[in-house]
Amino acid sequence: MTVLVAGDISPGLLGFTVVALIGLALYILIKSMNKQISKIQVPHEGDVDKKAR
């Protein structure tokens, strides 16, 4: 029978790779979101009042 000590179990290379890929995907998504948000043109308050009249 094998007894495992608390320090014997680790996520290893696979766990690191998964976390690194999730981090990379998050970085790419945030960069893309900022690019899309910067394209949005929000009208100023004065412009909205002029069009309503």
C-alpha cells in the first residue's frame, strides 16, 4: 500500500500549462474588448438636447 505525503502531489507541467493558457486567453480578450469599447462614440449631453428640439 502506498501512502502519499502532503508534499508529494502537485499540479505539475499540465496544471501550469492550463493556467498559463487561461491567462493568455484572458489577456487577448481584455485587449480586444478595450479596442471595441474605444470605437464606441458616446454623444455629449449638449448634442442630445439639440437633436431633441
